[in-house]
Amino acid sequence: MEAVLQRLVDANIQLLPTTQITTHFVFERDGFVSLVERKPDGFGRVGTPGLLTEKGFSALLWRGENAFFVGKGTEQPATPEQVELIRKFTADLELALS
């Protein structure tokens, strides 16, 4: 477990404190978040990443070749840079937790 936590620190990924979500951990980097299952022995599957906004979670969705962050009552185009950052965040998170 100590090695996993060190990999998260090295990847600049932080664990967000939550009291309302008891079944998952919430990890964040650069405004992007992902839920990770809580398992008795540590971490489970990594969920779909998204953008954390003042209105809540917005998932990255594709419409043809265009990417959007879509959440409850909100939608905004995703820039190519954001798409690259969220992909890197997910890859780094999965690597850190493995």
C-alpha cells in the first residue's frame, strides 16, 4: 500500500476527502477526477474520468470527432489539450494503483 501511495504522490494525483461517497475513492489532478472502487484490501476498478466543475462532475463524451464535457445541466466543448490531459491522468492513475 505504501508503494501505491508513493506512486500517486509522484504522479501528482491527490485523494479528495469525501464523507458522502462511501463506496469509492475520489482522485483528482488538474481539475480532472475519477472514482475508484473501495475494496477491503485497497483499490478496485478505476471509473470513467471527468472534469470537476462548480456544477459537479462532467463526463467526457464524444459526438463524432468532437469531445464535450457533459454534466447535469451543463455542457462545454473539450479542448484537444484537455482530452490529452484527461487521458494522461487516467493512464497515470491506473499505473499508480496497479
